[in-house]
Amino acid sequence: MELAEMSMLLNPRRLDDVVILDLSGRITIGEGTLVLRDRIRKLLAAGDQKFLLNLADVDYIDSSGLGELVSSFTTVRSQGGQLKLLNLTRRVQDLLQITKLLTVFEVFNNEAEALKTMT
Amino acid sequence: MAAKRRRSFELTIPSRIEQMEAVHALIEEAVKEYKLSNDMAHWIELSISESMINAIQHGNKADPSKQATLRISSSGDAIEIIVEDEGCGFTFDNVADPTDKANLLKPSGRGILIIRSFMDEVDLSQREGGGCRLRMVKRLPGVDGAR
């Protein structure tokens, strides 16, 4: 675990009116959660309402990171939008299972399938 | 735990989240020393990280003049982790169940659940002279714990 791996990278791309955020690294207390929060809020302010968070390259989320996913979800939903999760790693899936957040989020393993649901 | 003690690790930090990099570096050193599997190392790191963040934020109220201490040791068949703070911001009894429907959308309160889900033993006690002591034990699979 090098220090460079301690932070999170976020790469947005757009398919029609859906913003897909490809996340990589670690979503943890501090910078990792702030990066996600700021980006979602800026996109919301710019009028975007449909978000798909691709967590394929996220192998470590702590409780603050989970909290940020929940906050992003509630913020987007309160503005009439949608936020769904894509490609959970096994460890992140386990964490969402333990915390029962799998009952909160819609989770997909296939991007095309996820996009079909974002109407 | 059995008497076959291996190298142990200890770190004391001021209560600032920025100090968590030092915590992660120590955990990395320990999991290498104990030759833990990737999975075991992951959950050990997450449990320790959650407990140190609790000590900093809830125990010591992020007061940098107060310190948090981490000790990691292994008998070969189990890992023992001790986290101490100078505050005592919570007891297990007053932590709301984050999986309760009423709490599911709250942004915080999941750290203890994560720790208890992974660790085999979790005990919280008062330290003499003030502060809290969290002791966690994870039993290791196989003789060498290196699955």
C-alpha cells in the first residue's frame, strides 16, 4: 500500500443524460469523501440528475466512505434525481451487505443494464 | 492466546485525522510481518482504521493535545489489537443500530458494526486515569495464519 494508493481518483463520463463516475482507489475519511461530495454537488448544480457510480476499481471503503455514498444518494434523491451503483468488488459488496445498504442502493453488474433503468 | 509471541507494533499519535497515514503505514508493516492473506489484511486494516478514527473523533473529540495509541501483536494463531484514547465518547450500549430502518440513511454510525462483524472478540473498557481501551482479537485460520 503506497501512499499514492491512499487517495481516490474520479473520472466522469457522460452517456446521454447519465453521468457515469468511474471511481478508483480508496473512498475514506478526508480527501476521498470530499472529492466525491464536491463533484456530485457541482454536477447537480449544473443540472445533472442521473448518476451511476462505477466502483469496479474501488477495493476499500471505510464507514466515512459509506456515509458519503449514502449522503450523495439522499442529496441526489431529494432533488428528484437518481444515483445507482455499478460493479461492486466482493469486499465492497460484503460491506454493503453487513451494513444493509444493499437494501438502499440499486446495484448493477452491467453498465448497459444499469443505463436501461435510468429513465 | 498461545505464548508464541511475534514482533509487536505500537504507535501513539495526536488526535488528528491527518495522522491516519501513519496508522495505515503501521498496519501495512504488521500484516507483512504476520504474513496475512490479502483478505485478512484488508479486514484487519479496516477494523483498525475504524477504531482509530473512533478514538480520534469520538474519544478524544479531535483534540490534538490528546493522544490515541494503537498496539498490534500476534501469538501466531490470533491477532490482538488494542486502541486507547484519552476521552471515552461512547459505549456500545449507546450506539444506535445503523441497520435499523430508521438509521439506514444516516451518514455515520457504521464503524462499530464493521468492527464487530469482522473481529472475533471486541471489548471496550475504561482505562485507569481516564480514557477508553478497545481490545479486539481476530483468530487466524491455519497454523501459520497465512492462508
